[in-house]
Amino acid sequence: MAETLRGIARQSLSSDQFEVIVADDGSSDDTRAIVDSFAGRMRVSYHFQEDKGFRVAAARNAGARLAGEDVLVFLDTGTFVGPDFLRHHLAAHEGAGRRAVIGYTYAYRPEDPTPGLADALQRRLPERVLEAYQGDPSFWDNRHGEFLECGFDLGARMVPWMLFWATNCSVRAEDYWAVGGFDEDFQRWGVEDMELGFRLHRHGVPFVLSRSAWAIEGPHDREWDDHMLDNHHNIALLLDKHRDPVAEIGWALISKDQYWPWEGEYRALLEWAERAREMDVSKELQAAAEQLRPGDRVAVFGCGGSVPESLPPAVLVDFDRGLLDQALAGSRHSGHHAIGLRTPLADQSVDVVLLTSRLSGLWQPWGLELVAEARRVGVEVRALGLEF
């Protein structure tokens, strides 16, 4: 904490141009005393909440409520910044309208720490550390490959919010509160920041990367196995709150401890959805309906825009929102906008799950997951025009 506040106290902005709020999620050390020691150098406030588990979302919201400025900059404790850190965050917002700014965070590599960095940060100013290490790939932001892939232009990405991490980011207070701030239902490590990013994105807030508003993540021990379990829990919570194929893909990947393919897999889905828009599976559903037993409860994964009258009341699932709405219009069916990797359906809640050929373009990456989900929700699974 002292190192983080020391860096903020060195900002090239005058101290009356910013305020600092330390939101303490139940620490038992001398955080309050450290904060008080900086009171003569800048405007600094302190908020403490009782330790009732991991409640970083609540802590950040409480801190944001104390803020009186237009732009909120979030920074994790134990993070080192140079003297122009806040100047560059503010510059990214000036005259630009609404935007969410992702600051480049060097050494944020929990699984691959930079050798010698801890000692260097103790002996040198952050900007001198940056000069010494910036050519070392082990020092680069863990997201560097994703930034490079889009030419450092987050506007070129379909899922920019997956890179919105609260270790170093900023957003206008107006936009932050318009979407409700951090969701305080997230009470385990991870995902709560990109879930905020998801809502900002849906609210129409563009995302930009600032390499100038850099920070350096100080090395520290992590309970990585526990963090991964928390991530699994929280991505399921995100999907539960935002039933959408893009969240479904994230759930499927993070459940397997994967993350970086998210953008590519979502792009592939959108490309397939465009190609499959005119694919009519009503005839194969007609044939399948003739094989159903009286009273069978049915779910259809990949229903398309038209289902036959002979199909009994069913749960319709499709990755194309427009076609799903078309199939549901004036019908006896219910439905979910989903691929079928993870649906809201309960275990064994239907007798038969029909997988249609509209899933053929998704079969190579997701066939196993689609079958697993169909077997979870249905007693029997029938593939129409697909090979197990």
C-alpha cells in the first residue's frame, strides 16, 4: 500500500487536481496508519469494511461513492506507477466522450513472474524499472498478445471487456453508476471486473487501451489453485446473470482453465451464424417429431427460425437471437438465446434433446460440450444430421 500511495503522491498533476480514496476490504494490518501518513501530501480518504470474505466489489463501490471527481481510476494495492500515470488516464478521457480506459499493466503475469523484478522495484523508481525491463517479454502485460492481435485498437475487438481488469483502468463516474458499478454478488476472486466491462459495453461505452497510463504489478504470492476455483464459480455467475452466447463461450473456456481463445471463438460463432442464417431445419424436426412418444418433454438445440406444427411444446435454443424470436413468435414453445454449451435448463428436465444440423459449423470446437449439456438436461439425446 505504501508503495502505491508513494507513486500517486509523485504525480505530475498538482495535488488539487485529483483525490485518492483507499477502499479497505477488511485488512488487519496498519493500512489506516499508512493512509494517514500521506494526508499532508494529497487529498486522501479512507474507507474500511469489515472482513466478511472477498468483497472487493463492495469495497470499490463504497470508495467510488466517496469520489467527487468525474473520472474514476481503479488501481490495485501493491501496484507501482510513474509520475504521469493519472495525467495519461485523464488525457484518455478528455474530449473523447464516453469510454472505458484499460491501462497497460507491466508484470501482471501471475503464472510467469519476471525474474529479479521484486528487488528492482525496491531499489529503483518505477520509471527506471520500466526503462530497464520493457524489452523483456516476461515483463509485458499478460494481455499483450491480445493487444497485439488487434493492433492495440480495442475497438477492433468483439469482446474487449474480457480485457477490462480493475488492476489499472478508468471510466467516467456517470457511466460507472449508469450500469450500477461493480456487482456485489461477486464475492470470490476474479471476473467481477470484466462483468462490469460487459455491462459498460452493452451500455455503449467504447473501450480504449492506454499504454501511457502504465502501471507495474508488484510480485506477490497468490493462492492460484483457489483463484482458479473462484474463477470457475464466478464465470458461472456471470453467465447466470447474462444469458448470451458470448458469456456461454467464456463459461465453457474458463471452466477448462482457458481464456485467450474467447475472442476468436466468439468471432467464429458470429461468422457461422451469418452463414447459417438461411439454414432451415424444419424438415428434420418434422421427421424427429414423428419419432417422439406421446407426452415427451423436448428441447431443441439449434432450432432456427421455423419449427413444424407437429413439434410438441418444446424448449427452443438457438444462437441467432433473431431466428429464435421468429420461431417463438405466437407459438406454444419457450426458448433461450444460447449455443447449447450451458443452458438454464435443470438436470434431466426433458425427455429428449434434439441437436439439429444448424450446429454442424460449431461441431468441431464444441461438439463434446454440446453433447455433454444435452445429456445433462435430457434423458435421451438425438443428433439430426450430426455425427457423435
